[in-house]
Amino acid sequence: MILVVDVDYREEGAAVAGVTFRNWNNSQPEAIYLSSLHTIADYEPGAFYKRELPCILTLIEEHAIKPSLIVIDGYVHLGADRKPGLGAHLYQALRQKIAIIGVAKKSFKDTPTGTEIFRGTSHKPLFVTSLGITQAEAKSLIVSMHGEHRVPTLLKQVDSVCRKASL
């Protein structure tokens, strides 16, 4: 089972959503999960994972989700020097047992061009990084996901579910 996660921050906490699916070309999720957190860490530049990681772990633990791979909205590694990003910290927190693919919509400083993929007719890239799975395979899987546009259908859906969730 594959899990896609996203977090939406509010003044009063955060909503974290996850959708699961089994085949990369699925247009609909198998299941949708939601969790709310009323206490979250403050945003710390350069250490985004400190805020987002507890949210993702709460969702996984609260719903006893057992994915074989997780897709996050963000980076596994940051920049050309591959500084650990959210995905690398998640990979470590899960004892390196679950592969992580990071899909970012914006370039991070010094992001290597080898992380770029283009979907649909978009001329604007997505940036794909990974751990527990090769970069080439991760890029191929994200390209193969359902949807005609830049952002795959299920990534858009988890973002929408997260934004609409009440705390």
C-alpha cells in the first residue's frame, strides 16, 4: 500500500491527511485518513521537519497505517549537498523500513536538475527526491501517476482533503 500525506497549518494547530492506494495509476484512493493536532512546533527556517514530522507520524500511528512507501509534499534531501530534509528524517523515524519519495513543487536552493520531472504539458517541473528507492525509479513512478496535469491526481486530492479538514 502506498500512502500520500500532506499537512495544513492553522492558527489553532494542523490538519494532516493521508490517502492510500495500491497502483500508481489509480485515480481514486483506497482510503482517506485525517488527524488533527492542536499543539505543533513553531516554524524554524532550515528545520521544517521539526514541525511536519510529528504530524505525519501522528497520522500513521493514530490510524495504524502500514504503507510500503510514503509520498510526501516536500524534499527527502535538500540542495546539491543533500542535506537531510523532511523525507530523510521520516525515513529515519520509520527505522529505514519504508521507502520515501518527496515531491516538491518549488525548487530549493541548489536543487540538482536531475531531480526534475515534467508531467502533462507543463513546462514547470516537479522536484523528486527519494530514500529506500532509487531516484530513477521514484521519478518514473511519479511520472506514471494518474492525471493529465503537472501535479498527480492523488497528490492534489490529499492537499484538498487536508485544506478542507476541520480541527
